[in-house]
Amino acid sequence: MQFSFTSEQEEFRSVLRRFLEEKSPPIVVRRLMDTEIGWDRDAWADINQQLGLSAIHIPEAYGGQGFSFVELGIVLEETGRALLCAPYFASTVLAATAILNAGTEAQKRELLPPIAAGETIATLAFTEPNGRWDVGGVEVTATRDGGAYRLDGVKSFVLDGHSADQIVVLARRAGSSGEDGLSLFTLRGDTTGLGRRALKAMDPTRKLARLEFRSVPAELLGEEGAAAAPFARTMTAAAVCLASEMVGGAEKLRQSALDYANLRVQFGRTIASFQSMKHKQAEMLVDVELAKSAAYGAASAAAEGDPDLPALASLAKATASEAYLQTAIHTVQIHGGIGFTWDNDTHLWFKRAKSSEVFLGDAAYHREQMMRAWRE
């Protein structure tokens, strides 16, 4: 397992950082988070035409670039740093990965190229109003109707679910429970019978939606009743990617706090010179660097197919969750009174830190998952 980046990967990071600093400054983030859709289609097209970010980890056979989770992790880290308002996590990380893990060869060739090109925005609907992140919480049912299927029930907290063109849905056979009877289905966002409503979320930079299925027709993705394993692999990959995104945001906040401490003067000297401030800055640095190590290690394990990946992914998610939120808290405190104001940009990353802490399961949930994975 490698823990260092190649010169090509570092150059890719530099190019991507410069691009996002230009395309996603805080003023643009504030504008987009106040819109209903939460992102801009022209900007999304620009991102994919110039850098092809949606195609990063999709194999070349399906219209992608064929890179590994290490490169995908770099993209997520930089988008987290820039707080990019775009359907990247929903479409590229969740939906595309689910299709790769569960779809047949024909389905991959049909569904993945438009996602890789950024022409189709997709998402994965798996959580429900009960708020559970595991398959035991799935209650949406799939009923066979001749050669097709119909879905009934409610999905909630669906990332970009109100604006997605393509939706991948996890549902179960009526009467089944646990990992039995689970299947993945695909349908268009404008399918008859599908109700979509944007939810009011604490983090306006990451839009969530509630989807209501009333006998909605859908197509089976992969094999019927065999979705438990592909879904588990998808959630593992998503945890790795979210950890990378969180360390990007945490590093941005840490640097912001340090810059402000070196600028703010009290009693004739910068507050960065105070011993208590040095201690806090050191603690933040250690927390963020440890989270980076965990995230980079998990991304490398995902790229290499390491059998310990489920445990490493949960370790990375738990570590990054705590580091990001604690760094956000420190950054607000270091900024003092201005750090609590709407005009200061710190609260944007603070809200993302809090929403990311619970998204895909909090630290306690992932520590339990980690211990289960290592016991197995």
C-alpha cells in the first residue's frame, strides 16, 4: 500500500486546485447554495469538458478515463477544499459506482457513458425516513409486474435527488428482511408516479431530497435479489471518497485559522504568538494529518483491492468526521466574534463538516463497522 503521490498525481492536484479556485470561490458557492437546484449546469458542463472529472474512475470501456480511487480521492479532496456545489458525489461516486458494482455488461455500456460525459446526472436512493444507513432500514418494495417492476415507498436524504436525471434505487421484495430480497433498480427522474421534493437541510451547499414512489415502473439493475454485496461495496467506496472530501475541507479550515491567527493582533502582537494558540494550531495539524493518512490509506487500499478495505474505509470515515468537525469548531473560535457571522465564510465549511459527520453514518457507526469487518 502506498502513502505517497506520484509527480503526475501531484501535478493533477495542482491543476485541479487552480481550476477550482477560479470556478468555485466562496462568492460562487454562496450564489449556488441559494438556488433550488444547488448547482449550475453550464459550470458542470465546463468542469467535465475541460477536466473530465465525472469520468475519472469509470473504465475506458464505458467512456471513462480508467483511473483508480487514488485519483478519485484527489478530486474529492480538492472539491471538498473548494466546497464545490455540483452533483459530483451523487452522480460519479454513488450512482456510477453502484452501476459498476451491480450492472450487467450491457447495462454498464448503456448507463455509464452519459454519466462519464457529465450529460446525465445520476444519484443513488438508499436511505429512508428512518435514517438508517444499513440495508436493514430498506422498506421500499419492488413488485414484479410482468417483465417489469414497480416500486412503492419513500426514500429520503437522497443526494441531489430533486434534480437527477437518472436514479438508482435500492428496494426489496415484499416480505423479505435484512440482506435477503434486495435489488437495485434504475428509472428516469421524470418517471410517472415519482414524487420529488427538496428537503430543507442545515448544509445548503449539499442538497437533499425526498422521493415518493407510487407504483413507479423501474428496470432491474443486475441480478434480482442479489444487491446486498454490490451495495456493500458501493457504500465502502463512498465512505473512502467522503473521507477524502472531508480532509480537503478540514485542511482548508486549518489553513484559514492559521492565516487569521497570524493576521489578528491583540496586546501589540499577533494571536499566533500566544502559547495557547500554538497548542491549538498543533492539535489541529495533528488531527488533520492523521485524517489525511487514514483517507489516503483507504484510497490506496481501494485501488489495490485490499481485502481489509471495509475496515480501512470505516476507519477513514470515522477519523475524518471527527477531525473535520473539530477543526471547524476551532476555526470558528479562533476567528472570534466575526467567526459566528454570516458574512464570514467559515460557517459554510462548518455546516459541511456537520452534515458530512452524519452522512453515510457517524463515527460511532463506522467504528462498529470497522470492528465487525476485522472480526470477520
